Amino acid sequence: MNGRVGAPGKTRTCPHCKTTILESASVCPSCQHHLRFGPGAADSRAQPTFSALKIEGAIRNPEGADAWEYSVVVSIRNDRGEEVARKVVGVGALDPRETRTVTLSVDVFTPRAMR
């Protein structure tokens, strides 16, 4: 790529993990492989303009309980309340006394800032 940024929100597929990512990304946010090198590409991971949302929480299966199964689901809705995307990002099981911590972050990028 020549360092130009396409229309905001335009996507492409990561050649490494096949995740849909922003065309402006120089590093895949999923597999963290570098996608661009040379002039115009950041030497390190692209930094967000700001973090619009970050939530972290933990679930712990208490001692003496049966095993729990869990699904981590992320849903995105537009301003009319219509679901535009829904993904299961992980599933698993917790034995008694096990803990899982889940972090959700929404990082906002300004494509012009990543030229």
C-alpha cells in the first residue's frame, strides 16, 4: 500500500488470520501481525486517537459449585437500536474456584492520523 487512507470505515481481510479489519490498520488488532512496513507505516503498533470505552470484569466459579460453561458475546447496535454485528468471541468452562477476566475496549482511530 502507498500510505493513502481510503474512506473511513472501509475494511479488508487480514492476510494472516482472515479477520475483517480496517483498511487503515498497519497492525491487525486480532493477530497483531504487521501489515505495512516502510515509509508511512508506524514502526510500532498504531495508536488509537482515544479509547471511547473500556470495561473489565471477572467471573469466578465459587468453591463447591458445579462446573460452569460460558460464552462471551459482543453485539453492536446502531442509533436506531438495530443490531449491526454480533460475534461470539470465546467460549469455555470454569471449574470450581477458577476465574476468567474479560476486557472489552473500543479504540477510536482517526485515519488521517495514521498516514
